[in-house]
Amino acid sequence: MARRIRRTHAPAFKAKVALAAIKGEKTLAELAQQYDVHPNQITAWKGHLLEAAAGLFGSGSGAADASSVVDVKTLHAKIGELTLENDFLAGALATSSASSSRNAAPDVHKQTLDRQDKNLRHVAARLEQVNKQLGVTLPIRSKPHAKSGNGRLPVSAVC
């Protein structure tokens, strides 16, 4: 017996078959033969249609309230995560600016420091975007450094 290729049916086809099953004019075996679908599949689609039909005529507020509670919880969790990350980055920036006055970085690490500076700027910009989307305003604890002529921070200001 040849193995059958798995088929995906359009939602309109599923609804048509399920409605025919609900009408009850033909048996499941007849519908299965007519639409070339297994009778168990017709029963499953019929069950899905009956479950969804109850929701169409309901108030609809019950499902919306439950999803909004979940959204608020996830948003609060995300705000806490971003606040923690923002505090960490602000502390790292303050630490790096405090140590920059004491130690001068050798030229060997210039490329690495430039890459770190670029990554930190990118992360800080992304955090600002997310905070703005969430409506969160967090104070920045470090003062901005004076930029050099090429638009980058001087190497001594990074480390």
C-alpha cells in the first residue's frame, strides 16, 4: 500500500466539511468518501467548529480580560529586566569613566576598545528605544564624555 502525502486543507474547506457533518444529511463515512478525508478528521473539525461557535455569540470580554492580564504581567517582567540591565550598564559606564582618568590604554587595545565602545553605544541606544516604547524613564547616572573630532570617544575616556 502506497504511503499518502500529508495534505494541508484550507480553512474554508474545513468549515465546509464540518458544516456538512453538523447538518447530518450524510453519514461520516459518506462525507469522508465525498471529500476524501478520514472520518476522524471530520469529527475533529466538527468539534473545533462547535467550540468556536460558542465564542462567536458570547460577550467576548472574558477572553480579552484574561489576555490583557497576561500582557500586563509580561510587560512588568520586561520592565524589570530592562531596568536591571540599564542599571548594570550605567554602573559599568560610570566605572569605566572613573578608571579612565587613572589608566591610559595602550595602543594595542585600541581596536578592542573601539569595538567595545561601539557595542556599548548600540546597547544603550536599544535600551533607550525599548524604554521609550514601554514609557519608562530612567535617570542616567553618568555624565557624557566630550567627543573627539572623529565622532568617537577618546580611548582614554573608554577605559
